[in-house]
Amino acid sequence: MNLLITDDEYYIVQGLVGMIDKDELGIDSIFTAYSAEQAFGILQKEQVDLMLLDIEMPKETGLEFLERLNREGIRIITIILSGHQRFDYAREAINHHCFNYLLKPIGKQSLNQEISRALAFIRSIRSNPAPAAEDDDTMPAGGDTKVIDSEFVHTVRSYIRDHLSDADINRVKIAEVMHLNPDYLSYCFHKEFNTTLTAYIAAKRMDQAKYLLKNTNLSIPEIAEQVGIPNVSYFYRQFKKVTGKTPQQYRK
């Protein structure tokens, strides 16, 4: 596996190179570029499996560079690195089928975890190639790029299910756990399930509350605690707002 790091700031590039655990990740070579044009030259000459790409670069931004690669028919698994937490950047990154959108500065552990996840995805789609599709969402590597988006949002859904009792569960907390940009996560989730993370969590809490009311003898405060709403008064209001009944009425 070969990796290309593209960023116009020399010390950032060298810092990233120093943080990457090449041997543990199974990376053979790390190429470096300090402009989109230099990166384009490397991609034409070398076999590159994964690219770390800065957004804010002079002459040609990272997103503009991805657009050029798409026009040239060059598709590569890409992780965006940005110093800006902007929803429009995250949205455009998804439109270009980026694997993830990470905020700088990034710690060594988070960086290596994300690279490992991306490389595992690459190995997966190469060992289990899907039939080539005729639309623009297909990458030459053999995998539908929609899988890139849905892979982690379905993992997020599982995380929510397993941590429903956590009162502080929210998009920022989930994004930290998943090593994702909150805006990028929110956009991917809404695109996949046509609902916001906040609305999804609230709905799942009420679904679980209804199940517990029907199938257990737990008290109302205990159920409120189990679904992550320890404030019983608030739980009552939310439950009635959703079902039109109080918890006691629903249980009967």
C-alpha cells in the first residue's frame, strides 16, 4: 500500500509523515506533495492507494483538485484534512466521494486509526470486488462509493443503540468517538437515513421507552434513566408529545 500526503505547508507534511506508523499499517511508501500540481504528477507516475489531502491550498484547492481528478477519470480513496469546521466543505467532500473529513491538528492515534480504517476498506473492496456499475458513483477499485458513506453511518447507528442510556449522547460526542468531523457526520447521516442525528436519537429513545413500558415492570423513573432522559418531567413531556399518552396510559 502506498500513501500520498498533499499539503502546501512543509512542516505539516513532515509532521504527518513522522506520525504515521508505516510498518504497523502495512504502508510501503509515503509520497509527499506541496501543491495539487505536484500531487497530480505523482499520481500519474506512481501507484497510490490512499491520499491525505489538504483543502486550503493556493492556486488549486483540495476540492478543486478532486474535481480535476474526477474529470481525468482518476479515482482514489481520499481523506480530507482541513483546519476549518465548515458544513459546505464537508458536503462537497462527500460529493467527491471522500472517505472522511478530518480537522487539523490531528493526533497521532486518531490519524493512524483513520488511515487503518481506510486501508482496511481498500483491502476489502479489492478482495471482494463488486460488479462494475454504469453510474458515476462507482470507483475503478471495484467498490460502490456509497459504501464509503454508509459504512460509518451504520456503525454510528449501532453506537447509538448501545449507548442509548447515555444522557450526553449527541453528534459532537459521537463524532469524537468515530474520529469524524461533526458536520461531515451529520451530512452523511442525513443523506443515508433522511433524518437528523438528533431526531434519530430522540425517536430511538421513545421506541425503547415504549418497549420497556410494554414488556417490563420497571418504574417510569427507571425507564427514563435507561433511555437517557434522567429528568422524569422532561421524559413525560417528550413521551406524550410523541405518543399522545402519558407513560402510565401507554402501559395500560
